[in-house]
Amino acid sequence: MALIDVKIPPMGESITTGILAKWHVQDGAIVQKDQPLFELETDKITSEGTAEAGGKISLKVAVGADVKIGQTIAIIDTSVAAEIAAPAPGSPGPVAKASSENSPAVRRLAEEMGIDPAKLTGTGKAGRVTKGDMLAAAEAKPAAPAPAAGKTSEVGRVIPNAPAAAPAELQAKESRQTRRKMSPLRQRIAQRLVSAQHEAAMLTTFNEVDMSAVMALRAKYQDDFVKKNGLKLGFMSFFTKAAVHALKEVPGINAQIDGDTIVQNQYYDIGVAVSTEKGLMVPVIRGCDTLGMADIEKTIADAAKRARDGKITLADLDGGVFTITNGGIFGSMLSTPIINSPQSAILGLHAINDRPMAVNGQVVIRPMMYLALSYDHRLVDGREAVTFLVKVKQAIEDPARLLLAI
């Protein structure tokens, strides 16, 4: 018998423990090599562990348990052939794939509805369970039986040994709230945000930008861009380039405080905030001053996908000098973003709305966006912050400035 230990992998020097948040397989299941097995939550990232070899898995640690780096949490018996049985003749259809192969939407519905996708007949490609399959199963799921009537005391408590349901007011109260423990990642995010508020002298300055030029440029070259690069040209690459341009013009923003020392950064690794089910993450796009628009778009899309899939690494999140966050994708009109410590500033983007503007003495309708720059006033003066935001505005309203570096 050949046995392989499934261990919690190293996550970086600063991470020694975590919580086993989820098993993607059941005890005794047949697993394939490189198949996702579990999800680990730490105070910095959420990641997945995969199988080193195929075989029959025996789980040793329960979901929710605290685990240490290097700890054995399961054993795979590789002597058991990892075979997938073909469907028998006359069977209703292909069985569902393992839960680890289902889409994030199916996994989320499985958690919310308490339905195991592995027990459903998948109608998707290769027998995968779809969101529609989950919703159909939820509709067909029998409702929980109503509690039996019983006697209660005058104060509303159930009389001992009487087959009575809880008082209606208690049932209503319980249905109005649910309680769950904060994940290590959410706790860490909360600590960092509060720490940033306490440690920095944070101030926010605002401006507005006319998006007409960028929108016209995208409309003109979008088809050619997609044909050449296989993805759409978004707004984030323009703002990333504009931020790098402004950082070069106002280097005081590209600095940070370390004790009583000012550290001046000479590189341009820009963090892009990504919203995930586990919380906000900021993967860092390296060397943005040397990347083209297509490279920036591809890198952002890849980092965002890995963050949402729980495959981001600690190295992906470290070392940024400046952050861009886009609340506009959720409809935000205006906000005051919180600095991503130890950085000295963060740029907030917002929704694009058509508004009447005075242009050359005439009132015209233009697609406008509010910009917000939150900065650490201990290091950055108001003049530098306003100048930085003006440089971003000028670059977006006249993208040729990015090409000419003016």
C-alpha cells in the first residue's frame, strides 16, 4: 500500500497557521492528481490545496479546525485505482462532476441551500452541474415540516415535556438574525483598515474627469484590440498608466514612512483592489511603467480571477507602491477610500454619469467621473495631492499625454 500525506503547504514566512475552511472532496472519495482538495483561510490570503497523486483519500481533520503549516490533514492511498465509471446503459444521464470542478456559482448555491451537487444529474457540458440544476433542485426540495403545536406558560416559555413549538416571537427573532465567525482574512482586513485610520493623518481631495476622449478611443479601436489580444480594452489600463505618469510627475506620492524615515520608491508596482467573496484583496501589477495597455489588461484580469478563485498567493499581494480602487463598477458616485498601508495614497474611481457641463460657454452633456485621492498628510502636502489628481485628470481627458509623457 502506497500512502501519501496531504499537508498544509508553506504560505510564506509570516503565515504559520490557518483554518481549514472547506473540503472539496468527501472522506473515502477517489481523487485525481492535481484535483483541488481543500480550502485554507489565513489572516492574509485564502488558497486551495491540490492532490499530489490520484487515489482514495481519507480525511483526518474536520472543517473549521485550526491547522499548522506542514500538518497532515488527509492521506491518499495511491494503490486504489482512480477510475471514473462509465454510466450504465439506460441511466438518466452523466453524473455530476466532483464539487471541486463545479463553478463558483454552483459552490455558493450548494453552501446556501445545503444541496450536494454530487447527488444531482448535471445537464452541463461533460455532466457538470449548472446553476439552473441547483435552482431546480432547490425548488423540488421538500419544505421542512412545521413544528408541532404545544402548550406554553404565561411568560411564553415551553412547558417541560410538552411537545410544543417555540413561541412565535422567539421564532421571529431567530429568523431575523444569523451569526457566523469572522474568517481570519476578514479579521485581518478589519485590523488593517482600523490601523490605517489610526496611524495615518488621512485626508481626501476630489476632482472630476471627462471620460469622452477615452470612451471615443476605446470605441474606435476596441474591435482591433480584441482581435489582436483576445480581450477587451477597459478603463483600468488607462487609469493605471495615468497613475504611473502622475507618480513620475509628483514623486512625493510614490513614497512611504518607515519609522522616522521617508522611503522614496523608484519603481511602479500598482495595486488594483479586487472584491471577492472572502473580502477585499489588492493584487499588485509589477512594473506598470514598462507594460503596454494589453499587458496591463491581461495581468489585471488574471490576478482578479485568481483572487476570486482563491488561488492568489502572498507574493501577489506584497510590494505595491500605490493602489487604485474602482467603486464605480458597483455604482458608487463618490467615496473616500482608505489608504492601503504602508502606501501614502490611494486613487478611487467612481461611476460614469452623463452630466451637463459648461464647455466653451456652452452647456453640453458629457460622461463624467468623480476621482478621489486619499493621502497621508504626514508625508504628502495638499499641493502635491491636488497636482497628482490634476495630472491624472489631464492624462485621461487627453490620452496623447501618456504617449508624449507630458
